[in-house]
Amino acid sequence: MASTDVNSSFHPHPAPPSPDSSSSTVIVIVVISFGCLFLTGAVLSCIWLLMKRRKERKLIRERKDIDVDEHLKVHEMIVRGPHGPKKVLVSVDDDVRVHEDVHRSEVDMVGKGKHGEASVSLGTSQV
């Protein structure tokens, strides 16, 4: 029994850490930090590209209706001159009215082919 007491009381002490192990720990922490930053940047750039692509898939159709009303009034007067010859006096009134209607509609092209038919997602508006 005495031999078991001697073996159980003997505990070897761990070796003291070498000075190189602390520098390798710092290197591992720095590499992991830069890796996380790189991965976060890659994920954010992918999300930005997907949002940009989604915005580009909308098609805006614009139709302009222009109404032009033009009224031309010509008034002609023949007047005798002071020495006998006749003079013709012409007055012209030009009235132009322009009315412009702009109809815009937005078509969502998500899930459609390049030449596929798409449904109109927004109504028309007038300017």
C-alpha cells in the first residue's frame, strides 16, 4: 500500500510556456480578425450587388400625349390713301395652346425573360 501512496502523491509540474507561444497566439488572433473582416466585406458587397440588380430589373414606360391648338385670325382692311391709291392693312393674331400629358408606368421585370411580357405594377400619372 505504501507504493501506491508514493505514486499518487507524485504529480509532474507542467513545463513553463516558451516565449514563442505568445507570439503565435497573437498571429492566430490577427489572422482570424482579418478573415472575419474580409468575409463581412464580401457578404456586404454581395448584398449590395443583389440590391442593385433588383433595381435594374424595373422598366419604366413613358408615353407623352401632346395636344396643340392653333388659331390663326387674319383681319384685312382696305384703306384709301391720301393721294388716291389703296392701301391694304393686314393684322394677324396667332393663338397657340399646347397641352402635354405624360403617362408613366413601371413594369417589374423580375422573373421574366428578356423579351417576356410583364404586367404593369403602377398606374399612370399626369404631369
